[in-house]
Amino acid sequence: MKGKVYLVGAGPGDYKLLTLKGLECIKEADVIVYDRLANLNYLKEAKPNCEFIYVGKASSNHTLPQEDINRVIANKAKEGKIVTRLKGGDPYVFGRGGEEGQLLKEEGIDFEVIPGVTSAIGGLCYAGIPITHRDHASSFHVVTGHLRDDDKENPEINWNALANIRGTLVFLMGVANLKKISENLIKEGKSKDTPVALISWATRYNQRVITSTLEDVYETAVRENVKPPTLIAVGSVVGLRDTLNFFEKKPLFGKNIMVTRSRTQSSSIVEKIMDLGGNPIEIPTIKIEKIENNTELENEISNIKDYTYLVLTSKNAVEIFFDKLEEMNLDTRALANLKVCAIGSATAKEIKSRGIIADIVPKAFVAESLFDELKDKLTKEDNILIPRAKNARDYLVDKLSEICTVKEVHTYESVIDTSKKGEILDILEKEELDFITFASSSTVRNFVEIIGQDNLDKINSSKVISIGPITSATAEELNINVYKEAEKATIDKIVEAITIC
Ligand code: SAH
């Protein structure tokens, strides 16, 4: 087996600023070598047994010298592994990707380079600064601010040229040398009034932009305690920020939002929060445990012809049911004679991905709503199969049973995940959480059980958003003040409730 290395540009930080090719390399990797500028959430896309190696360095504090990084990558590839080297921004923009590539070539190791959105361009963009503009700058220059000791005879950087060319200047790794950079430019003739922007953690929820002039920028940076990673943008394009700043205007920009759903269900809310500029912090309070060797489910699937309705109430229920169908060597034709009902649009979407369009999808994501839709359609001859969670509410089965025959089969159980207590308390202490969302009564109960009643004061400063009246009632019972309730029990409405707070 032959190994291979992918040098992948992970983009500037916003999760979605990664190329499709880059994502493919992450999914395929046996080993991922990453540093601190790559968004860590990409690691979640890796294969289950992928090995992660952190080689990050925080400015001068080197974790692993470059030679050692090169060695690790080459050795893993020689073991026949697919190695993805994730680098912030673009691998060839001050990322030493060229050196890594040269070494791989020397060692006869196959490699590919996947470009990324460099922070030099993408970071400015998210700060509302176009790197070129016909009225302001017809060129741009990306310069390292990590200056080696100045050799007066043969300076590393031609300051005179930089000061006099009428293009946008972008310095990377320049915070520590900001004084030198601004002084050199002024000395060589650049106007003291030239606008400068300092952009820290560009494209992330915690992006911070400070504007100043070439003359004052050093003092401003000291006063504002500007730290790496920061981009220094110099030029009149900085002035366009007032008009072109779209990112910091997003409704959830800068907000920390704790999302308490089970891992498998939280992705849609997480994605929406990110799209609106917020920082979703996922807290798994429940985990899904499938009931193994489910002969009851097998029996009912064997008798599926006797049923007139199949009710699926969650994505998990859909997955387990259809997997079992497949395992029994059946396909969707086995369901041709019955009507399929889904609670919630996410459930309906999952059913669709299995090749069936649900016949009935109630407007609200609750059992009551499904019952309302079904009650006039059913007759006592109907026979309903509901494969669902063991600890689900009785309501639906009880009400439907008043009309016709109902068979409930337990296919999974959502169990409390207490292993996360330390992690959750850590987050409650360290992060300033603006919002905490609860999307079901059980997540509220589990959350309180995991952290303990005596730690509830830790969430006093956060606003609690609940998905609906049942969840709110549970929260209040457990002494949690609900700040706002979603208008309807959907993820979209939860997000909307947060947005208009
Ligand atoms: N290859 C990277 C740059 C690596 S050098 C790229 O193409 O973006 C590291 C420097 O890049 C940091 O010191 C900082 O100046 C800049 N940088 C990278 N990502 C950044 C971000 N999200 N926000 C601000 N600066 C960033």
C-alpha cells in the first residue's frame, strides 16, 4: 500500500470556507496533522479511527520544530497512510507548505496541494475590506511581519518600494513588529494618515477589528491589547469597511450559544447558528443507544403487510427502521401499501433520503399536532406501526389507540450522558454564554442531572431559550428561568427566538 500526503489549505477559520477537495482529504485521511489556525471542527469530519497530531505553534512558542513536523508527515506516509496536513489559510502563503512539499518530493512520497482561502484576502473580506478597488488600490502585497534581524545592507523587505507603491499592504505575523512596520513605512514616505486595520481572528465568531492610522496604530494596538493571530491591512481600502462590513452585522455575530441536543440531532441548529455568525457550543446531554437484536422489530417488519400506517417520530427512528429493512433484504417496495407519517421536517427529510416521500408531515414538531392531522383520517380498521424511542411520551400511542390498533416497538433509547459533567462545567465557567437552548424536556432534565442543582447558578447570566411550552414547563419545574419560548416547535423558530432577543 502506498501512502500519500495532502497539503490542505483549511481556510481562515469560518467553518464553511473550506474547499470541497479539502473536505474530501479530511474524510479520507488516516492521519491528520494540524495546527492552531485550522478550525478544529473539521476534525469531526474525519473517519472514526483517524489519528490526530497537533503540531501547532503559538507564535514564538514552538510546539514542534518544522523539521520534526516534516519527519512526522513523511514517516506516516511511508507506513502507507493517507496523511492530510491541515494548514490555516493557504498552504503556500507563509505556511511553509513549499518546504514540506520539497521534502516529500526528495523522499519520493506522493503528494498533492489543495489551495485554501488565505486570511490575507478572506480575512480582509470578512472585515469589510476589499483588497483591491478601482478607486483605491490596483495591486496588493502580502508581506511577512516576522522579520529576521535587520541586515542594514541587505534588508529582507524593501520598505521604500512598499511605502511608495500604491497598493494595499497586508502584513501577516506582524503584531510583535507593528512599531517597526509602521515606522519604516512612514520613514520611506508613506502618509502618516494612511488608514490601518488590525483584524484578529478573522472570519470567526470572535473576529475583532480595530482601525487606526499608520501614525497611531502601534499605540492603539498596545492600548487595545491586540494579540496574534492578527492581520495588518494598510491602505485607503480600509475606509470601505463602513459600507462593506457584512459579517459583523450578522444577527448572531459574537454570540456564544450553547446547544443541548443529542449529538446526532444537533447538526441543523449548529449550522444555522454558524450561518448567522454565532458560535454554537455543542453540549451532548443524551446519547442514543440502539436496541440490539431487536426481534420484535423484525417480527413486525415481517408482518408489515398488515399495517396501514407507519409513524416515524425522529431521524433516529427512521435510520434504525430502514437499516433493519435492508438487513432483512427488503426495500421500500415492502412499504408500498401503507401511509408514512413523519413528525418534523428533519424526520421527513431523512425518510426522503431513503426513497419515500412522507404522506403526512404535521406543521409543528410535536405528537399533538400529528394526532390532530390523523384523527379524522383513521378508522377502526387501521393498524399503525410506531417504531420509536423507549422513553418517548405516551400521548401519541394512547390517543391513537382510542381509534384503532397501534403497535409500538421500541427501537432505541436515549440515555443520559453523564460523562460530560466536567466538560460542561468548564464551559459554563470559561465561556460567556449568551444563550442556552433546550429542544426537549429530556434535555433539560438531563442537563440538570448532569451538572447538578447546586451548579444552576452558573447559568444565571445566560438567556435560556426553550423549543415550546412542554420544555419550558419542565425547565421552570427545575428552577431554570426560561427567557423566551420559540413561537413554534421547530429549530428555525428557536433560532428566530434567539435572533430577535
Ligand atoms: N497560511 C496562512 C498564513 C499563515 S502565517 C494563510 O494563508 O492565511 C500565520 C499568520 O496569518 C498569523 O500570524 C496571522 O497574521 C495570519 N492569520 C491567519 N489566519 C488568521 C485569522 N483568522 N485572523 C487573523 N489573522 C490570521
